[in-house]
Amino acid sequence: MSSAPAALPPLPASVKIGVGGGGLTVARVTGRAGSAEVYLRGAHVTSWNPSGNAPVLWMSAESRFTPGSPLRGGVPICFPWFGANSADPSAPSHGFARLADWELSAAREEGDDVVVEFRLTDSDATRNSAWPHRFEAVYSVTVGARLGLALSVTNNDTRDFSYEEALHTYLAIGDIRSIMLTGLEGAPFVDRLAGHDPQPAESQPVRFEAETDRIYLDTTAAITVGGAESRGITVTKAGSDSTVVWNPWIDKAAGMSDFGDSEWTQMVCVETCNIRSNAINLEPGETHTMSVWYDATE
Ligand code: BG6
């Protein structure tokens, strides 16, 4: 699903194009309030550091940077489906967007922030995929003391279509066994490890004692990651009605070739989504935007 590199827009001095892992093209953003790297493959944010602070996003040291493989860590974009494709089991997990080459379409400074925009449209490959619709996706990445991500999808087709989406963010934490997530109390969830039936909501913050793979539906709540040995990270979202929480724990991590055996302690995925019954339906000409902001405190 690669194409010839698109021409670059005018770039401010805070945005440089370089060569990253596997020879892939990466936009390196060095703003006054924060820095970040975004690979054009997948419009994949692989790092964000608010100035003077430690990296907030986690990347696996074992991540592959090869064609056909998504990067492991940072913020994969899952679109236009989440997980396996129900109509085509051979279609890539989490959709084609994280494997596609996005165009860097705009970059500008806004006060202390730097905003970089990426664009993906349908191609012969996507029109021949399990999701054959005409669309435009614009992804805006705001790098500063906060990290802001906004994914806008427009229906350029002549009929309505539905899609799922997730900003599958890997957050760097002290130790998964000592953190807790607040904000999901009272929200029923589907435990992907236990089947499809909704589980009763919990009244306490989420703590981790084993592999965890949960889909919370119908929730717009902000989530705070905290704990004795972890700094605080707050995830605040808009245009998103689902949240996925994931940690592979020991056995699943060991079974993934692009995930270090002991790395599971250092990450948690808090994913801003519209999936399952919260999938988005767009009429021709309509646009939907899902956005999320990350704030970190030491
Ligand atoms: C999560 C899913 O969002 O992504 C998990 O809920 C899945 O079931 C995980 O294992 C990682 O997926 P992938 O395709 O990046 O290995």
C-alpha cells in the first residue's frame, strides 16, 4: 500500500524531515514547548517529550520498521476497522491506515505549539480491500506542552459508509503492577479475553494483575493514569465514545516477536476509539473528527 512520496509543503524551522528506523521517512518536530517524531508510514507518532520531561509515549526496542509491519509503540492509527476484519480474516489487523504511507500535508507554528498535518485518501489498494470506499482522512498532530491528536474522516463516496477507528496509544509508565486508571468507574466493558458479553461496571479504578484487554463502550470520560511510582498522564477526548485498555502481560508479550519479553511492565495502552456499536456512520460529504489531548505531570 505504498506510493511515491508526495511533495512536501513549506516547513517551519521547527519541523525537519529525516530518515528513521528501517530507512523510513520521519518528521522531527522540535518546538519551544515539546518535541516529537512522526513517521509518514502510518502517520505514526513514535515519541513526544514535553520540554524538560521524560518521554510520555512508549516504543518497543524490538519494533520492526519493515514494509507490511506496523510499528510497536507510540500511537498506531487503527482505521477503518479495529482488530480482525470480520468479512476478510486475511485483511490486516486494525485496518490499513497504520501500514499506509501518509502525505505530510501542512506544518505550522501556533504560539509555542507546532502543528503537523497528514493526509490519507483511498487508492487502488484500499478500494480493492475489505473496505472499498472513497474517503479522505486528515490527521492533525499538535506538539507542545500537551500533545493533541485529531483524526478527521470525510466520506467522498456516493453512498454512506461505516468505519471503526482507534488512536492506539502506548503510554510509558513506571510499572504496570503499581498503576491505576481512573475515569472508567461505572462504565460497563467487554472483556476481550472472556467473550462478547458486557461485564458489569466496576466501582474502583482499573488496576492490573494479569493480561488485560477491555473495550469500554459509550464512554466519553477523561482518564488519568497514576500510581505511586508513575507520573500522572491525563487523556482527554472528544468525538470518541469508546476506550480500549490493553496490557499483554507475560505470556502474550513473550509470543510477540516485536515486543521484548520484559517490556510489558513499562507500558499501558489507553486507546481513544469509536468501535463496535460506537462505529461511525457517515453520509456522502459528511466529516467526523475524533480528538484527544495528553497532559503529563512529573
Ligand atoms: C489492542 C487489542 O487494541 O491491540 C488487543 O485490544 C491486541 O487484542 C492489541 O492484541 C495489539 O494489536 P496488534 O495488532 O498491534 O498486535
